[in-house]
Amino acid sequence: MKLAAGLSLALPALLLAGATQAADAPVVVTSIKPVHSLVASIMQGVGTPELIVDGAASPHTYSMKPSNARTLQDAKVVFWVGPGLEAFLQKPLESLGSDASIAELDDAPGLTKLKFREGGAFEPHDDGDEAEAHDHDHAEAAGHDDHGHDHDHGEFDTHLWLDPANAKAMAAEITTTLVAADPANALTYQANAKTLDDKLDALDKELAATVAPVKDKPFIVFHDAYQYFEHRYGIKVAGSITVSPETIPGAERVSEIHKKVGELGATCVFAEPQFEPRLVDVVIEGTKAKSGVLDPEAATLEAGPDLYFTLMRGIAANMKDCLSRES
């Protein structure tokens, strides 16, 4: 009975301690799901970061909501990739108070950066043109470099997280930023970061093994977003085609695409979740290519600390599945 009484007295104290910890956690806001996943992993046991681009929305076409603006106004720390990807965030972040710490992860030390591919087999991409204009202006604006790095947002592909080595570099920057903003929880952040680092190393080896049997089979993508993944694992991409997810291309354009798929010897054509299956069927009809789906921005996945791993395993598995199918 004494033990039970002791537990009944201790329980409210434990609940109060948990509530105090939650109340003391800084308000951390993240832009997109892959970044949110890395931040959530490092914040486990302290708090849960907020996410702006949720659901199936894309950072390329996203418009800020009033609820997003309110969340940002309360933020103590904000993590985003940068204006080359989330152009819609540039002005809202510039208007934040000086108390907020803003970490632009495309400036993280140790990143591998690859330039956009256009020309030859790679058609111009239409999802980042507005963002490129924004970040070109951003790069030329005097006194806008808060981190002391050279800003080349308009020149490089911003899907940086699709290389686990880049994810490790981003996670290190996330940890440094959180420790500086919230030193009371520094030990937790650092311990979580070490765990995440080890998991990313293991993931890297796993992904390499998954795609090794098919890495020399050429494929075509609707959205040239995967070169970090290709570069990391030595995968052979044949080229890209630019197709609107909402519109079936005309007969002349379909003929051009069929010719390109044949000339490039593509084993598979990869679309993304927002593309209608009928559109994909029209594009590959009459060719030897098969179709697959890749999801570089995690549109179909539920946000959380495990999302990054699910995302990367899904890309590797879907590539292997499509590229290994018999004709």
C-alpha cells in the first residue's frame, strides 16, 4: 500500500515535469518534409518541429497560408533549404524579428552541390523558374549573405537531401543551430544527432546494395530531381522530359517523346505521384520502356522522424523494381 501511495504521489510530479519540458521546448519551424524529418529526429525527447509544406503540396508551387504566417511569427528557430527551393519563404523570413534563428541548409558546411542539368538529353525544368529568378536577385543583393558563404542558389540543384552524405551535413548544421538556440537541451540534441548519423551511414550502405544490380540501366524522369541520388550510387540516367502533370501532351509532342525514349534506350520512365497514370501511359505507349513512380519530396508520406528513411528506401526500391522488370 505504501508503494502504491508513493507511486500515486510521484505520477503527478512526473506529468508536471513532462509538461514543463514541453513548455520549455523552443518553437522550431521547418519548411519541407525531408528537412522536418531530420529536425524531428534530432529533437526527439525535447519537442516536435512544425511543418509548413505539408500533405502532397510542393515547395515549387506553394503559397503561404495565414496559419503558416502565424507559426513563423512564433518561431525561435526556422530551418529551410533556401530560396532556390522555397522561394515563397524568402520575404516572410526577411520580416521575422531578430530573436528568430534562421538556418539556411543549402549553406551547411560539407555539402556536395551539383549544377542544374539542361541541354542535350535534359529538357528545361519548369518547376523552379520562378524560384531561380528569386534566388538570382537574392544572390546579387548586397549584404544579404548572413552566413559568410558564396550564394549560388540559381546554379545548383536544390534536392540536396537525396544524397545521405548531404543529409549528414544538414543534420550537423541542424544540431549546431539547435544547441546554440537551446543550450539547456544540448546533450539531448547531440546524442540524437549521433544516433541519426549512425543510421544515415547504415542507410547509405543499404541503398547502394539495393540499386547495385540495376545502376547501369538507363532511365528517363519527368522531373530532373534525382541527380544527387544518381551521383552517390553511380546510377545511369538517360535524360529528362518536361511534361505538365495536369495536361496530356499533343500528338506532335507525344511523337517527340516517343522518339526520345527510343533513341535514349530508356528501360524505364519515372513519373511522380501528382502525374495521372493515363498521362504516363500516353508517354510510354509504343515504346519498350516501362513506367515507375518516384517521390523525391515525400508528397505521399506522413511527416515524422522516420520519413527520410522511408523516402530514400522507396526511391531505391522503386528504381530497382522498374529497371529490373522483364520487357
